[in-house]
Amino acid sequence: MPSVTPDAAPLLADLMPWSVAPPRLGRRWPAAPDAASLKARWDALVRAEGADRETLFGPTRARTTHSAVAQLPGQSSGTGRLARASDPCPAPVRVLSAPFDEQWLIPDHRLIDSARPELWRVAGREQVFAVEQTPVPETSGPALLAASVLPLSAGRGGRVRPLYRRPGGREPNLAPGLLAYLGSRLGLEPAPADVLAWTMAVARHGRDGCLVPLTADPEVWTSGVELGRRMLRLMRRDGERPKLPGGRRPYVRAPLSALPPGSRPAAGPLIGDPFYDRDEESLHLGEGRIAPVPPEAWDFEVGGVRVLEQWFAARTGTGEPGTLEAIGPGGWPQAWTSELLELITVLALLAELRPQQAALGPEASITRTELRTAGVLPVPPAARRPASVLDHHEEGPEGQFALL
């Protein structure tokens, strides 16, 4: 059968109708690649007084140290005005700071300009956040990423579409009737996670947004779902640590270490700039060296930016002296090296799956017109709004309680 034309494929915005813009911090210091730096920054903030505290904080129109805001859902940070706060640093949580870059965040609503509480309410072990990527002409890269942790606004990342609308993996964020219709066409019972896996495998950029070609062939569907599951496991770091075959696994050939403080200028790099040797397939960072590093991993881009270069930039620079962002580790933490080796592996394995993605093109497609005829589209307006969450209290400003 003829393959589907791009305009006939349904939009991700229709298949997963509820979406939220990613949280926007408004200041960089509440997030960092290591949790210890965040605690040190918080301590420096609460030690400062008056105008000095306000300056360190970095006020914006949305937040100052005098802003009164509610607690983030699921977190236990204070709600008193930050100008007089003296409590310990809230326990940092993992977030997706940039594509494939999990960092730490102080989960305090007083520090975040636009926290998107509706996303925090549905975060949890069962949740998966799909993040659309803005297309960049003449560049490669996935149209859709996925994460188990909350994605922040960074780079060219677009709308965030949670797989579930309620905590605990309840009420899938899918067009009403979609699962039943797919089941009738495929002769099987797809689960919400199967739809997301298929979407990850086939999503592509289109003129009106992210496109998701759908197939009515059960064998093609099964192959696509399995491929998507592998992609999800790699993106979410779900399950056992990924490994490349023996002989292709990256190893530290020369230790990575920070430059001595006296050898770098103020606000200069923590470690030497990365250099990739294609002939040797080795990655050099100052005196450190990692090999082998497949060229597919080094060249892996999202939104026109090399993932590994962006990852290094977030860890090798230092903030302006006198700012909270300047507070960071004095050396190169061993944990970062472990994260780097895993990231190289993830990118290489994802790159290996691209031929399978390209060959997956569904032969028998379910078009937008068919979904409209079946009553799946257009989705009702309520499906594009967050679900009401009434099963817990949240602390409001100054210790008050708000029932949602």
C-alpha cells in the first residue's frame, strides 16, 4: 500500500491534547549539575541580608524576595517570604535541564518565575514527559524527546505533554476514543504506554507541528512499539545501565580533572574545552581523554546543537564572581565522569536505531480524516485542559492551605 503523506498524518497535539509550557526559572542559580553546589548557594543566600540578599537572588517582575507564593505540589519547601527565610535548603530534585542532561533543582516556588504547578502535580514514578522539539532547518535530530523527570525550559524545547493527566499513572493524556479505535483497527488492545512508544519511534517534524503517522498493520505496529520502547528506555535511563558491545565501550584513558584555580581566569572554564579526534575516536578534555567515542555520539544533535558540547558547557564554565552561580565544585566530580560515559553510550545506541526508524514508515495509515470520521477528532476542549486534582492539600503563601 502507498505510504502516508505528511499532511494526512495526525498531529501529536491532537493525539496527546493536554500540553504545558515547560517551567521557566527566571534565574540560573537554583539549578546545577551537582546538588552540593545548590545547598552552598542557598546557604550563601540566607546568610545575606537586606539589599544584598535581593541582589544575590536576582529579582524579576515575576519574583523578588518579597513575593508571596504557594508551595510547589509534592514538595515541602517554605512559603514565607524569602526576604526573611532562614530555613535549610529544600532537598534538591532531578530535572531535565537540557536535552539528555539531567541536573538538580532547588524545588522552591519562591525561586522560580513560572513553575507550572500542573506539571508538578502529575509528576511521579509512572509519569513520562514527552517534549516536542522545535525544528531547525538543515539539521538532524529527534522531533520528540522523553523524560521521567520534569523538563525545564531550555534551548529549543517546546511544549511538554505528560502521558498521564493525574498522579499515579491515571487517565492517559490521549484523545478520547483513540485507544478503542486503534484496538478495532489493529485487532489488539494497545496500552497508553504503547501509544507513546509508537509515537517516539515515528514522530517527525511537520508544517503544523509534530506529526505522528499511525498504522493499521498490527505487525508494523508491534515493531514500532518495540523500537519506541527501546528509545524510551534509553532516554529515560530506565532499567539496567546501557552498554555498547565489547570493544566499543567508552573508557577513561586519562583522568579528567579541573584546571588549577590559578591557571584559569575569573569566571573561566573549570576544565579544558572538549576536542574530538575523529581519527582516533577519542574525546579530549584538557589532560583527560575518553575513548572510543563513536562519531555518531559526538555528532548527535537536538535543535541544531551537539548534545555533548551542550552538556560540557553546563559543567565547565563558572559564573560571574560574587554571584550565586559562581558557587560550584572546586574539582571535577567523579559522578560527572560516570554520567558522561553513560551519555556517550545512550547517544551512540540511539543513533544506531535511526535506520530502523527510517524503515518503519507505516504502509497502511490511519489519517486525520479517518479519525474525524470515527469521532476521535476533534478532541473536546476539556481534554486540552489539566484534570482537577482533589486528593491532597497544598500549602499556600505564608503557611495557608489551599484545596485544589
